[in-house]
Amino acid sequence: DQQVKQNSPSLSVQEGRISILNCDYTNSMFDYFLWYKKYPAEGPTFLISISSIKDKNEDGRFTVFLNKSAKHLSLHIVPSQPGDSAVYFCAASAIGTYKYIFGTGTRLKVLA
Amino acid sequence: DTAVSQTPKYLVTQMGNDKSIKCEQNLGHDTMYWYKQDSKKFLKIMFSYNNKELIINETVPNRFSPKSPDKAHLNLHINSLELGDSAVYFCASSQFTVETQYFGPGTRLLVL
């Protein structure tokens, strides 16, 4: 049973436009969420996080939104740049479990 | 200066062999992890150590044995390798459990 789902395996966006990557989860005990970015042949790198006590967190061009009632989070990148082309993973953790559950990733391609 | 390093980067071996993957972090973190990313791109946690003590052991075959000689190292030894063990293995570390994790570049294991 996959508790964290990223239903779009890929997404293409024009440079300068907004990229929206989505993530759904099933476990209502999840209380902390992360987004990671991964380039080919490299490990994932941390991008942005959000706690369940918030519904939005912003860091430069990156904003994460959390809708707890819908069990949905999204990552907005604006404006998108070609260097943003990578695979994006969302991950979730429930308090006391000491681990993250990862989604399967969405490959973002930003077209110049 | 690499924060989380893994060796080797690539590993090609025959079924039935025993192999080890090494991981070192120079971030001073207390917690280290091993993840497996399979052909379907699922990134699943295998083990986690906090201060050299095992805190997470997912349903991993006991052919996989992690060893943490000190806080900065978490090695993964795999006995009697099988075809299904072919995957990318990522090491990660964090300051505390369920904090932002920093990943190594991955070890690509191919079992023939």
C-alpha cells in the first residue's frame, strides 16, 4: 500500500511559467512533509519542508502548500528555470516513526 | 568537500556473491539511513541508525546487514546476492531522526 503518491510521472513547463507538482497521502498521522530534488546520477537534495501546523511555506521561488483535509500537498516553482529540470520527490513522516515515506517522483522538464 | 559519500559508486557482481557498500558522513549527524531505489523508482527506507544503535529495520531480508562502527559511518553488507537486489542504494544522514536528510550520490548495484 503506497501511502505517498505522486500521480504525475512527468511534467513539462515553459521557462518562466509556473510548475505545480502534486503529492497525495493516505496516512492522517503524517505531520511533516519534505520535497526533494534529484538530478541524474546524484542523490536527492532537500528543497523545502512543511509541518502540519502550517498550510504554506515559501522559500524564494519555491512554495509548498498543504491541504490537510484533502491529504494533499503541492510544490509551486515560479518562475520555472531550465535548471529546475529534475525529478522531484515528496516525502512524509508521522511523529514517532523516525522515518520518511517517499513518493515515486515526478520528472519536471522546463523548456527553454 | 562531500557531506555524505558512498563507495563504490558502481558495483557489478555475480549472483551468490557477498558485497559491501560503505557510507561516511562528515556533517556530525547522529542518524544515518540506507534506502533502496528499485527499478520502479520507489525510494524505500531499509535501515536507520541513531548513535550507532539500530532504530529502524524494515522488512528487509536478513542477507542485508548494516554495521555502524561509529556515528560517521554506516556500512551495508549483502550476503548471497540475488538478481532482485539490483537497485540504487542511497545512504543518508540527519542531525536528529525525522529531520532533513542529506543523501549520498548512490551506489548502483547490478547483480548478474
